[in-house]
Amino acid sequence: MSETRSVADRGYAETAVQKVALVVGIVFLVVGIAGFIPGLTTDVDSMTFAGHESGALLLGVFQVSILHNIVHVLFGVAGLAFARSAAGSRNFLIWGGVVYLVLWVYGLIVTGENPANFVPMNAADGWLHLVLGVGMVLLGIFVGRDLATRARTPRGRTAV
């Protein structure tokens, strides 16, 4: 029966792009929570709410702050919520990836004592933001390709 339903009628995390958005959401949620757990995050006592002076490192590598962790948790919740629809999942992956690419550029431009430097990021964070951004955009485009093709194809006709 699920074979005859349209993409729009499918349920939670049924399509490939929905499953990918769900997994990405879960990873962000776990990472956001892990950023508050001593042992997984070193120097938790030196974590600041925001700002480049936060001394906490997730897995001893990635610089984090309270705001940074909260954003990861919210991104995770968004991924779980958008996994309810194929179009939402595709948009979450593509636009979420764009956000991470913007963060990567931000990290290249805004460094050190700059007053605009409110997100703690070290070199490892910068590389991770680049990989996440490119990866999410590509997943949204290529895993969501079937959805985009169906959306452009009139009902009853097959895309070539």
C-alpha cells in the first residue's frame, strides 16, 4: 500500500531523505547534550555562555560554549521535526548546510578579540563546519533528488 501513496502522504521518516534528516537531527541532539557532560567535554568549569574565551572542548577537540551547545540541541530538534515530511527534510538538510557554510566563513573572518566573535570556534570547529555544510547540502540535493524530480513532474507523467 505504501508504494501507491504520494511522497506528500508518507509518514514520519519513511523516505530516504527523511531518514537522513532524522539521523542528522539525532547526531546534533546528542552532540549538543554531550557538550554539557564532563568527561565528554573537558574544562566544563571554564565554559562561558558565549564568546571566544570559552575554554571547554567537546571530546577535547572542539571549542564549545553554552550557547553553542544549545544551538546544537535546537538544530537536532529541528532535524527531528522536519523528518515528518520529505520536503521539510530536504529543506532542513540544504538550508542547515548553508547555515554551517556561513558559520565556516564567519570563523574565517571573525577571529580573536573581535567584538563580533561571540561563537567559540577553533580550527577543528572550522573544518567541521565546512564538512557539515558541504555534506548536508549534498545530502539534501542528492538524497532528496527523487522528491525534487517528482515535484517538477506533472501527475501521471514520468520524468525522463
